[in-house]
Amino acid sequence: MKKYVTFALSAISLLSISGLASCSGSKKTIYVGTMSQPGEPILKHIEKEYEDKTGYNLEIQLFTDFATPNNALAQGEIQANLFQHKPFLDTYNENNKTDLASAAIMYDCAYGGYSKKISNLSDLPEGAKITIANDGSNMKRCLDILDAEGLIKVDYGTTATADLNPDTVNSYIVENSKNLVISPIATNLIAASLDEKDVYIGIVNATFAINAGLGSSSNLVCQEQDPTHKNANILACKTEDLKEDWLTALVEVLTSKETDAFITSTFGSTITPYHG
Amino acid sequence: MSLKTYITEYLGKYLLTTLEMVGITLLIGAVIGTILGSLLYITRKSKKKWVQVLYKVLDFIVGLIRSFPFYILIFVLLPFTRLLGLRAMSNEGFIVPLTIAAIPFIGKIIEGSLIEVNEGVVEAATSLGLSPWQIITRVVLREALPSIVSGITLSLITLIGYSAMSGAVGADSLGSFAYNFGMISYDTAAMLYAVGTIVILVVLVQTIGNFIYKLVK
């Protein structure tokens, strides 16, 4: 038994030494957090160019949900992230007393209501269920689309976006003549929810919708109008890093004409480069 | 995603991080888990009052950690991981909650294996004048070895399952790949490739486990 224990212990120390060795490389590593769509392909596209240009090592770190990349950024475990729009970042800063900043405006994400059951909003039956995002800023975005289409009337009163709560979604709806059931759920499940018997519309990013096979125009029943680009996605960083050279270089390659062309050819009309 | 893209661009990286994450966890977990399991085994039988209290305390802590839903444990342990000087939201950082979850799990399995050992063998060893330490290391652990091997195999497979939750804190594993590139990207093929890889991995682990079991039996 002693032999086994000695073996295990030496194996552990060996592993930790090799682990440490791999950490202490001479190149500085810049960690950028993102999600699999659409951030990952874009960052992957610029990874080599950035490394060649700056001599830094770029590490793309993938997160599965919206709640964690800002936490990692605030803790200094990643140096930047690309997955959110400004209202989402503001909400996070507000709720967590952090001071994360937008380093660059990156692109507009088409956002709209998709359906597998109707092709026109006027066909929406009484009491139909509509799934929307369940985080404050995106929930507001969804409700505003429904309001703009005249399906419901919303009034947030004095509640700030950061304080909007998906559990009390009905308290923001002041008029609902069709008795629609508005149901906030996790963003990455909205497209899948359209297979449920009672869900008529899901409001979600076009990237998700297209991946889920909702790309045909007959599935799109309403679309967000965002003339001021307030919901454009941003590259976020810590405020004190805004002037750092690694960040300037990152913004430069991410907003280059070449990257814009890549985004357009990869995502078509769902993601449109926009840099303010 | 095409199978070729998966194999050339992703398979190596995600397989390696999964193996590394689960492997290191198993090594540390098996060592500390064996010590913990032996301690539970020794203390539960003792007639001394303070040892009984020690058993109750140990058993409570083990139960406490085991009842934590793993997804919650990951987030609860973030500050602890940072205290250790690791990036909590990273591949190496994820090893910490995985190990903390593995230790009581393996400890309980080892304790169970030790209890199964025939009392007669222990009594014989005691009458030969062996010390409690000698009884544990030379007799009980050795007797229980086949059962421990199948317990460790079970633990390893459970850990591979747990590793799928690594994506929550930005760590990479085959499971998080299946979720990121398969589930939320609505790419069924990518999901099947990753899940297929996990299935092969689990079958392989089970086969090797069974082989070692036969060897030690």
C-alpha cells in the first residue's frame, strides 16, 4: 500500500510542477471570455493576427451562461469579454457595484420574435404563450418589442432596468387585451421552447434562432427596431485597463475592415458590424 | 460542424482538458479519500467517547459536502479557489470544486468497501498483536482492494459526468463542448460527437477498471 501512496504523491507533485512550468511562459496571456455564438468564431478569427501583431498570447475562454463572464472580468480572471450589450453591462455594474467599461462597440445583433405556428402577428390566438429572456435588460428588450407591436402595453414606473425582475413580469404589463401569457426563460432555451404546444412566439437573438432552424422569413413575426444602436454588443474590460496597449491592439483587430467582412460573410444579416 | 472539424480542431484540446481535470482530481481525491475512508472506518467502531464524537463530526462534514448540489458547490468555492492563488474561473480552477466534491464521495465508497471486510480477519490480525495502523494498511485495505478498485472506477465515471458542468465557470471539458457547441448552438452533430467521445471514454474506463479488478482479485 505504501508503494501506491508514494506513487500517487509523486505523481501529484510531478503534475503540479509541470502545471506551474506551463504557467510561467514568458509571453503575457490575455484571457477573453465569450460564448459559443457569435463571439467564439470572431475571436478565433482574429486570434493569430493579434498574437503575431502584439506578441501576447490570446486565450479564448468559453462560458455557458450570461451570468458568469462579467464576474470573471470583475475578479480579474479574464481581461475582456465579448457577449453583451451596454444595457446588460450597466445592469451588472449597478447590481454588483462594479466599474466595468465598454472598450469598443462591436456589432448589432438582430433580435426578434419567431414562431413555428403563425406567420403573422394578427393570427395570434387569445391566451397564447410567449417566451422571453429572463435577465432584466433583455426581458425589457423583449417586452418593448411586444409593446411596439401593440400586443401589450408596458409601464416600468420608477423601476430601473437593473431592478427588473422576471418573477414579477406581469406587474410591468398594464394592458394585455389578448390575455397573452408572457413567460421569461433562459435565453438559450427560447428557440427550443417553440416546440412546446402552447408557445406561439419566442423572442430571441437571430443567431440562436437561425441555428435552431428558424431562418426562413415565415418564422420571423416581429423584429426589434434599434435606430440608436443602444443594444449593439460591446467588448467589455475593466475601467483601469482602458488605456492599456494590449486592449488598444485588441480593439484595433476586432474592429478592422477585414474582421467586419468576416462577420458579414459568416453571420449574414443576423450580425451587422457597427462601431459607433 | 463536420466530423473533420471536430477531430482536427476541437477533439484534442477538449479531450486533454477533460482527462487532465478528471485525472488530477482522481489522484488527489483517491489519496485523501482513502485516508478519510480509513479514518471513518476506524473511528466508527471505537468504544471511546471522544473518538465517537470525532466520527460523528467527520460523518457530518462528509454528508454536508455530499448534499451540496455540485452546480452550487462550484460557485460557493470560487473565493476559496482564489485564496489558493488559482484563477477560479479556468481549467485549473475547476479542479478545486471537483476535488472537494470527489473527496467525500470517494471517502464514503472506501469506508463502505472496508466495512465489507470480514470481521474474522480483523480479529485474527488483532490477536496476532498487529497495531491498528498495521491492521488498516496491511490487512483491511488489502482485503478490500478489489472492492476499492471498482469503487474508484465508479468515482472516475461520476467525475467525468461532473466535469460537464465546467462550462459554468468558463472551463473546458467534453461536456461543456457538447453544451456550448451542441446544445446552445443547436448543432446536433457537434453534440453527438462530444457525447460519443464521452461514451467511448467511459466504456474505456470501465473496461480498464474491470481488468484491474480481476487482476487484484
